[in-house]
Amino acid sequence: MKHGIYYAYWEQEWAADYKRYIEKVAKLGFDILEIGAAPLPDYSRQDVMDLKKCADDNGIILTAGYGPTVNHNIGSSDAQIREEALEWYKKLFEVMAALDIHLIGGALYSYWPVDFAAADKAEDWKRSVEGIRNLAPIAAGYSINMGMEVLNRFESHILNTSEEGVKFVEEVGMDNVKVMLDTFHMNIEESSIGDAIRRAGKLLGHFHTGECNRMVPGKGRMPWREIGDALRDIRYDGTVVMEPFVRMGGQVGADIKVWRDISRGADEARLDEDARRAVEFQKYMLEWN
């Protein structure tokens, strides 16, 4: 099992110098830094080389996360948008391969945040399955797995439960298309978090952690023993990346709806220490070998 954290824990804007966070998380005891995929297709060759060298030098694995813009909706009802999305992902996968990134997760089957006024679950589902079927072989050519993130009802309408995630992945029918679960979203939608993890079983390809209030693991009331037992039951030994959001302000705070200072005025040193303790807690609660 490899443990990571999403870079935006420290940020108020989505744009960031990922190299700074690679060096930071290596010192804090993480194996992985999850970075945002959005800027990667615009990286220069030098940008790619510098970022990869930094990750290699610090012994950090990179994974990618993405909440697609409406123009990157692979399941759009607009054929032109679907084509634009496909071309954008082709560029992204090429850069990911150069960075030795082999996992991307998020609402890749749709876009984020969703305009629910235009939502049609049945039709959107069909187009999303078709879109991911078109995208998956391209990703497979670079040995990239794609995690279909199951989100709560307030952020998406297509995949809200583990059961739906499994059904979607089975319909796509591609080996590199996996279920991605997140404890924050499961806390809202699932009757039993343990059963949801067991339902995903061998299809679980990526796992996000965080408390119900989006603090780091160990600072809330999530049933970590239940979560750990379920992961052990399915013998999950993949990536576990915490995705806490505790800071108000900026585009990150607005998009994630952080309307109070959950960090309680924590400076960067305090955030670092909380992350260090959280990864120790997470390893203790979730690892099975």
C-alpha cells in the first residue's frame, strides 16, 4: 500500500509549483504526491523534465487528479465537446507518460462541478460509458489506469455509490478502468462504508481518504477501523491518497465550498505537522501487510 496526499491541501489556488510539494511530502513520510492534471498538457519539455527529476530525486510517486471542465466532458451531448475532450486527454496522457504517472482519478466520465439543470442520468450515463470506452485504449497505450471517482449527490449525478461505480466500470469493460472511492463522499451516500468497499472489491483502483468535514484522517469521526477491515478483506494494496481541504479563500475554497477556516488559523508548519501525523495514523489503521 502506498500513501499520498493531494497538493491542494496547502493551496488556495489550483495553480501551484508541484516541485515544492514533492520535496515537502517526501520529508513528511508520504510515498505519493497527487497533482492536478489540468496544466500538464501545456507543460514545456523542460517543465516535464524538471518535475520528473524532482520526483525521482525525492523518491516520490506522482499520481494525477482531475475534475474535468465542461469542455473536457467525454460524455457530453455535444459531439464537438466530446471530440475536444478526446484530443485534450491524448495530450494529457502523453505528458503523464513522460512524467511516469500511471494513475489518474476523478469524474473523468463527466465534468465537475455539474450543472444539474441539464442533468439526465440515463442518457449521460450511456454517453459517459461510450466516452470512457473510447478513452481507455489510449490511456492503456501509456500503461495509465483511470479511476472513476464516485462522488456525492451534490457534486455529480452519474456515480454516487460504490454499486453504481462497479456497474459503470463493468459496462465499460476495460482492464485499465477502475472504481475510485473516497471516504468523504461515501460518508454522505453509503449505508455501510465497509460494505461499499467490499462491493468494489477487485475493481477498486484508487482510494481517497479524508474526514467527513474534509480534515486530515484522524481529526474527525470517520470509522477508520471499519474502513481498514474492509480494505484488508478485499486485500487492497494499491494507492491511498488523502484529500483534505481545510483553508478558506481563493478558487480552491470557492470550488470545494470551504466557508469557514477549518484549519483554525493553522500556519504552514501546523498544516505540515497535521499531515505528518495523519499519514502515520492512516498507515496504522489501513495497512494489512
